[in-house]
Amino acid sequence: MRRLPGTLVLGGLLVALVVGAAVVSFVWTPYDPTVVDSASRLLTPSSAHWLGTDDFGRDILSSLLVGARTTLLVGVVAVAVAAVIGIPVGVSAGMRPGATDEVLMRGNDVLLSFPALLLAIVFAAVWGGSTLTAMTALGIGAAPGFARVSRAGTRQVMSQDYVLAARACGQRPSRIATRHVLPNISSELIVQASVTFAIAVLAEAALSYLGFGTPPPTPSWGRMLQESQPYLYLQPMVMLWPGLAIAVTVLGFNLLGDGLRDRLDPKAVRS
């Protein structure tokens, strides 16, 4: 039995930590993260407030726990939207070389020219900043990545003998796609999903920092950074905790993606 890559183990532990924090927040938080207490502003960590309080007197630990829900929700929905849009486009382009491939991939290149963060800002300017707007825009912006990965994997699978035999037997393209193509490119798609999740987490934090993401009073790690910026020198710990949470989450999903790639790569398995 082959040993699990160290990056996979470490990434899995960090991701499990973030998921655990989100799950715990549904059943327990030390305080209500939306309650303002002006008498408890900018307190240092203590037994009453383990990580201190922010400039509105809100408990930082409670805000971090509840903020993990928003972070994971944005990542899951953004990845789902990107996969639903990108995978069919990539598979269709890979299975139909020629005019269909050219049209789909040139359209994919046009969408790829718009960064996901810029697209989210445009969406927020039109429909207003919200979690839904951020999730949708980030998902659309990440779809070209899924399309490219799907197309490359599909073209490799379509050249295999078992696919040629299936086509010779008269199987429909939709059946070939679901029975032969998708199962054989699933490993690449899993890795792409993990990397996209990390990008979505970082982008959502940036949007909330700029005021285009999750609106108050819902806790958001990016907005916690923005609100704590004026107090960087007065109480630096207020900015440290949300920044550390974002860094751990992004690092965890990136390491998880690297570990999955090493684990699922057929060449690595053979070696």
C-alpha cells in the first residue's frame, strides 16, 4: 500500500480544522458575533474572550467560527457553478474536434480574459454586493479552468481503444461521455476543484475587504480585516486572527490539491 503524500495529509488536516470550526459554529459560539458591546472594545485575549474583541466589542472567536460558514459556502457554490458550466463545455469540445471545439474554446478564452475578481466587482456594481453575487461571479470566472482541464482529459480518453470500440458499437456520445470520459477524468477534476476552492476563498475575502462581498452583520473574514485595519498599531491581534484564518484555509486547500494530484496521478502510482 502506497503511503499518502505528506501534502495530502497536512492539507486534509487544515481543511478538516476549518470544516470543524464551521460545524461547531452551528451548535456553539462563545458569544453572539453580531451583538455590539461598546464597553468591550479592542480587548486583548483573556479567559472571557479567548481571542479578544474587535472595535465594536464583538467576540473575535465567535466571528471567526461563524465566518467559516460563509467561507466554505462561497467555496462550495463557486466550485459547483464552475463545474456545471465548465465540464460540459470542455467535454463537448474534446469529443467534437473541429468547428465545435474551436467555437467553444474561443468563447472559453474570451471568458478567461476576465479575472474572476474583476467579474465579481462588475456583478456587485450592477446587482449590489452580496454573498450570492460573489458566489455566482466567482463560479463563472472559474469555469474556463474546468473547461480546459476537461477538454485536455477528454481528448486523451477519446484516443483510447475502449472508446473507439464503444463508438464502433454505435454508442451515443452522451453515453460515452458519462460512462467512459467522466470517470477517467474525475481525478483531474477533483484536483481542479480543490485549487478553485482555495482561489474562491481568497477572492471572497478580497471582495469582502473591498465592500463587495458578504454584507454586515454576517461575519466575514475579509470584512474583519478591513474593519481592523485602522487599529493595526493599536491592537494588531485584531487583524492577525482573520488573516491567519484566511491563510490557513487557502494553504490547506492548496496542499490538498497538490496531495491529490500526487496521489491520483497514474504516473506517480506506477513509479
